[in-house]
Amino acid sequence: MSRNEKYLVIGSNSFSGSDFIDLLLDDPSNDVIGVSRSPEKSDLFLPYMKRKSMNFKFHKMDLNKDMKRLIALIDKFMPDYIVNFAAQSEVAPSWAHPEQWFQTNAVAITELADALKDRKFLKKYVHISSPEVYGNCVGMVKEDYPLNPTTPYAASKAAGDLSLFTFYKNFKFPLVMIRSTNVYGAHQQLFKIIPRSVIYIKMGKTIELHGGGNAVKSYIHIRDVSKGELLAAEKGRIGEIYHLSPDGGIAIKDVVRTICKKMGVDFNRATKIVAERLGQDKAYVIDSLKARTEFGWKPEISIEEGINGVVEWVNANWDRIKREPLEYIHKQ
């Protein structure tokens, strides 16, 4: 890892952002600031909270409301790296308020880049995008694949991505973009399919498989992704997009079947088929050869090992988890 580096992480309360901070704090020489619109959660969802590190400070700020305060903080801290995880990130709810998704994922991102484009202290701005911008990812999709979003969430992310590249093209803004596939792991939001399936089995509730669970996803453990994001910050080429993905895709129903086997329940009894989600892409498989070749990244945690970790996390924290809401709660 880099030594004596300063990182500012936007979206630090997110699943991905908090794991990235936890990874950064493995190196005691890193100086890290986290920014999020909500107050910090407990260590149930923020693994770095257990460290009580003196090298980490948190600031509650909203990209849509506190941009001037955020820029003032950045100018005072003068980070070497800004890594931005902040986004309205759920696909299905984006149909209800698409304008809010565009405000956060495109408009605020553009305002931030415009403010940062002349900050010479900034070595890299690492932006966390999504393969959702490609639409249906059939085959091994590379970084230059055409954008073809099929939901308001995906369209808002694509709009933000294109806007950021205008600042790179015209001002050499030190942009590096990451598109990783379906992250999972301990500490994830409980409404996500892997932790939710574990929780439903423990509660004796039926797991709903939208469209029969036939959609193919590329599940990758959050720590593998965090390591790739750090390598991209340190070694990625400015103006480039990097994919982070596993070696292949897996149908959602097969992930749930693995969870059922791990927990000793019958898959057919534990699940039921319901209607497919609007805009659900049939496949979600992308090529990550570029990251593997340029900076030696590769995923190391198998789906079986990762699922075991989620089950162990749920079991160890069951008294706390069973009191938490299990559905997505939208925040504007």
C-alpha cells in the first residue's frame, strides 16, 4: 500500500465505502476522512468502527445540499485521493423518483468535478460507476462497450460518467473510473439478496425469486473489490475505466441454492417464483482483464467462502439483525 497518503472517501456510510475505509486503515500511515449524508451507523454495518482509529475522521455532508462545505473541507485537507461511492444506488426504486437519481448521480457529480478540476494537490479522483450503464451484459463486456441503460438508475449513472469524462478531456481532471459487478459480503444492507436470504431462512420466511431467479449476476466479494479500487487509485491510468469482476456469472437462483445448502434447508420449500422486476437485465457479466493485466488485480474469495462469511456474520449478530428493517428505505 501507499505510505503517508491522504484519502477522502465520499459515501463512507455505504457498504462499499465503509469496506474501502476499513481496508485503508489496515495501513496506519494512511490519513482518511469519510463523508456521508447520514450519521455514522454502528459497527454492524460499518466494519471500520471497531478499530476506533485516530487516523479516521467522519463528516456528515450531503452532496446535494452541502457542496460548499464539502469543497471547503477538501481544500483544507488537500487529499491525495478522492474516492466517490456516493450515489442513489437502487435500481427498482429509481422508477418512482427518477429526478432524484439524476440529481445525485449526474448533477451533483458534475458540480463536484467542476469545483475540483483545478485542484493540483489531487492525484486521482476515483469514481465508482456501475455496469448497469451497459444494459444487458451478454458475453464478456469490455470497458469500451456502448452505453445502453435500461432504468433511470442506469441512465443517471451513465449521464454522470459522461459528464466526468468531459472534465478529463478538457482539463485533464485526474479521473479513474471503476465499474464492478454485484458486490456482497458481511455488513451489507439487509435487503440485498444474499443477506436477506440468510435472514429469511432463519425466520422461516419464503424467499421470493423474481423471474424464477434466472437472471445471471456476477457476485464478487466486497474485499476483492476494495482491493481493486485501491490498486486503481495507486496504479490506474488517468482517463481510464476499469472493470472488477469474477471469472464468470451465476444465476440468482443458484446463489440462493448455495445458501440453502449451507443452512441445511430445502431450496424448493424455501423459495417461490414471483414476477420479474421492471428493467431487470438477463445477464450481467463483464470482462476484467484490463485490471488484471495492468495492476495485477484478481478476485481471491470464492462465492462459497463469501457466503459462509455472510452466514457467520448474521449468526453472530442475530439479536441485532432481527430488530433491523429488512426492506429498502428511500432517502431523498
